[in-house]
Amino acid sequence: MKKDNPQPKTELRRDVTVWGSFMWGYADVGADVYVALGLVMAAAQGATNLAFALAGLVYIMIGLAYTELASSYPVAGGGHYFTLRGLGDFWGFVAGSALLLDYTIDIALFAYASAGYVNFFFPSIAKISVNIGPFHNVNPVWAMEALTIIGFLIWINIIGVRESSLLNEVLGAVDIITESTIIIMGFVFAWKPELLAHQWKTQFPSLHNFMYGSSLAIISYVGLESISQAAQETKRPATIIPRTSISLIFTVFIFATAFSTVGLGILDWQEFAKHEGNPVARLASAIPYIGSVAGPFAALLGATILLISSNSGVMSASRVTFSMSQLKLITPWFDAVHPKYHTPVRTIVFFSLMGALEAILSALTPRALDTLGNMYAFGASLGYLLVFISLIKLRFKDPYTPRPYSMPVNISIKRNGQKIKFPVLGFIGMIGVSLILFEVILTHTIGRIAGPLWVLACLGYYLWFRHKKRLPLLGSIKHDWEKEQIEVLTSAEEFELVEMYKQTLKERDEALARLKSHGTK
């Protein structure tokens, strides 16, 4: 009896270009200043620019780590995949669950904030307040706006990454111009260094508040994870990712520190805290000559850039779960790709609805944005910590994979006759992220409870699923990583790296054969 030919597995298509890759990252990070500026000002007060700068230094090292890993392993999954390759299935799942917490909150946080900037033009909506049972000061209209945005993003991501990437590219380009204009005009026409110095001297926060503010600032630097999530859909990733990632790292660092510095020299930090929902629009409106136009325009751009950041959250949540299902960390139900659009439709819908649920729950609290940001920090810092550990482990475990980009500052170490480059900045970055995680646990009253509970709940599902499928609970499934790496690089059309990788493996095998031959004599 003739067997049916198995259908080839549907894969994600490679449609993300250089500009699209950059904008996937910028969509996440570039938007954060519209939300984080008010939240961090309320906590770090006169030292807000210091909080952004210190967090930015850690972010630079995070960015360099992701640049190396995403260009070396250009597959969907990002931090969870890197952790799985370095530390095994169990820790790969932990990293995935931590980052997934961030992505679902990303959807809720930026959809909610985008609606808040829309309400800049309809101030009566922002003032709506009703009591629903034990919940007071609830704004149901604002919540419905956020849910409408999430519904729109579900639809556009199902259509395909090309269309959702195009949305990022167009709106992101306009926003870069706008943010640059606000910063330049603010420094030229309104900035008062004496006001900055006065707030630094007299409005310096307590240690607790500074730790809370700096931990909020670090989670505003999260866009490079989105670039790595799109690596499997990026054309020539080994070439594109290092170029776009390095550009993004310094673009975002400059914007974040510049906005906080110019802001403290124009307005008191209390003004930003009062306008937590639209701090950039408040800053723009305070600039002489252009304020009457710049304020509303900044609100409009804030709404759009926050929209594409929420869009990146939908994209990243769907890709990480797609990867986890393929690696048998979660049910293969999430592995399905739409036959027409070639997008992971089930993961897009399921986890976007989780983001919608988080938006609803946060709307029931007195400060929805602060509630979401509070939870956001735990997943980011835990996920980044595991990525740094994996980066170091993979330098020893897999020195054969070509690295189109490597983190700078390395120390050569010989191990079993193999020359290994130990990443000094990777180790420093690991320490820096560990301190951020300590700050989160110490100062985030919601995040330190909800974050671990999320991870533990996910681990409960993981153990149940692996037990049901008779897979190792704490161990790892066997993979032919070498074969898979060749297939990935070939799919990405990185043919030079394929040949380089094959040659390195050949030299390794020949060296092992010689050692074995000498041992038998």
C-alpha cells in the first residue's frame, strides 16, 4: 500500500529587511520614553537622568549580548532559545516564561498608554471615574480603547510580518524625527542648566526610590529581544542583525538620557509625575515658540509609536511560543502556521488575549501604567540574567558556531586544547542585571509577587506537559544541533558561514581522531 507523502513543515517566511529589523527593536524601546519618563520621574525625581544613564549602561551590555547570540543563532525564540542552547530545556522554559510575561504585559502596557495619548485630545475621557464593586476610580472607556487597539493588532499580525513590519517602519521613522526635534528645540530654547542642578541638589530621591526608578528605567530598554525574535524572518541575519542592533543600542541610549536631561532642565519633576499618562506631550508643550503645536503633535506621535510597540509585543509573544512549541517545551497546538499568511495564528490570538486580560485587570488598580510597569521588570531582569549566563556557557559549550559578531573585551582561555574567548563584558553585564533583579525584588511590591507566581504557574504546566509526553522533566531532549545549525544558516542564505562552520567541525573531528589514535597506541 502506497504511503502518503508527508507534507513539508510550514515555516516562518523571511520578509524582515534591514530597516524592518531596526524598527522591530525601536518600536519597543523608542516608545518606552513616552511611558517610562513619567513613571521614572515620579520615583527617581531629581536623579532621573542618572537612573536612565546607569540603566542604559547595563542595557548596552544586554544589547551586545543579544547581538552576538541573535546573529549566531538566527531563529525565532530569542532569549529562551539562547538559554535552551546553553543551559538546557528546563532553564530555556524558565527564560521563555519570564520573557513571555513581559511580552503579554508589553501588549497591555503600550496599548493602554497609546490610548492615554489619544485621550490628550479628549481630556473628558481621561477624567471618567466609576466604582465597580470593590474597585474604585475605574475608567471603562480608557480600558475599551486599549482593548480595541489590541484587537486591531491581532488582525494585522495574522495578515503577516511584512505588513506589521511596514507599520513599524513608517511610524517609527516619523517618530525618530519628532523625538529629535523635541530634544534639539528643548535644549536650544527652553533648557535651564541651573534648574537641572537645583533639582539634582535639592530633589535627590531616597535610595529606595532611586532603586525603584532605575529598575523601571532598565525595563524600558527591551527592544533588542524583538530583533532576535524576528531573526528567523530576517533576510541575511548574520549581516543585518549586528548592523541594526548596534545602531539601535546607541540611538535609544542617546534618546533616553537626552529626554530625561532636557526634561529636568525645563520642568520640575513633579510636573512629569502629574502627567504620567502623557509626559512627552507635556514636555513638548513647554517649549517656547513651538509648544502649542509640538504638544499635540507629540501626543499624536506618542499614540502611534506606542501602538507599534504594542504591535512588537504581539509579534514577540507569538514567536517565542512558536519556538517553544517546536522545541517540545509546550503543546504542539501552538506550532500551527497559517497556510496562507505563514504566521503563527494561534499564538498570536491566545497570548494577545492574555495581554487584553492584563489590561483589564490593571485598569482596576489606581495607577494602571505603574501596575503594569511594576510587573514588567521581573520578567525582563530574570530573562536577561539567564541570557548572560547562557552567553558565557555557549562560548565554552559551542565554540564552533561562527559568530559574525562577538562582544568586545575577551580573555583567551585554553580548555581541553580548545581556545575559548571569555566575554568580560558579558560577565559584567550579568552582575549588572543581577543587581537590577535585586532592586526589583526589594522595591516592586506587585512584581516580586506576581512575577514569581507567573513563572511557577508556567513551570507547573511545563512539568505536567513533559510528564504527559514522557519527556525529561529536568533534563533535555536530544538535538542534533550541528545539523540544525547548518539548516538554519542555509535557510538564511548565509552560505559563507555554512562553509566556515563545516570546515571548523571537520577540523575538530580530525583533531579528535588524532587524539583517539594516539590513545590506542
